[in-house]
Amino acid sequence: MNGRPGPAALDELDRRIINALQGGFPLSDEPYREVAEGLGTTEAELLARLQRLLDTRVLTRFGPMFQIERLGGRFVLAALAVPEERFADVTALVNALPEVAHNYRREHRLNMWFVLATETPGGIDDAVRRIEAATGLPVFAFPKLREFFVDMRLKA
């Protein structure tokens, strides 16, 4: 057994919600009401189902995607080579920084990968220095050289 949960039990409305919310979220005073009406349900039902999908980890995130550079910020993919016996402690140190967007464990010499996002370009260097000071480990930062946009939508 791999410890992963089995397939989620989704009904037809759950599937339609997931499909409808993968793009084109309304920019209005009552976007959830608009989406709910388009799906033939109520705003309260839509919000309850979204919360359940998040709580059960069917959805891991629901929110906007920003191009941080257009807002004056910067992000980079970064990695650490963490000794196994320190992994939990280093994870806590790294995840404590507000600049850490998400963190992944990998089966590789560089076994911890995370995304740093900052409000200013110089904020990345500061965050890297703080992580190195807190962990005593070198941070390998991989800035974006070129952007690719893949509009992948999954049918639920």
C-alpha cells in the first residue's frame, strides 16, 4: 500500500463544478452566485462543495494564478540537499518563511524543492540568505529563463 487515498467519490455536480472553475472565473460583485446559477445550483451549495473538495484534498488549491513579475515581484524554483535525519526540521524551517509558496520532497540528491515568491526581485536573495542561515545548507536557486503557458484542463 502506498499511503495514498483511493479515488474520490464525485457526483455529477462535483464534476461540473471542477470543470467550470478551471478557467474564466467571473470578475463581478457576486462571482460565486453567477457560477452557481450557471451550474443550476445555489451559491451556498457551490461554496459548501468547494470547501468539501478542498478539505478532502480533491482540490489542493482554489485561487488565482498571478504573473508575479508583472506585479513587480519575482519567483524561483529552489532546492536543498537535506540529510535524511534533518529533513523534518529543515522542512519546518523552510516552510516557516512566508516567501515559500509550496515545498516538495523528491527522491534525488536535491531532495527538497520549493518555490520562493517575493514582492520585489531583491527579495529572493534575502529569502535565500535567510534559509541558508537557518538551515546551514546551500540553496540552489533556479530562476525562470523562459515562460511557457500550457492551458491544461482536466475533465473530472
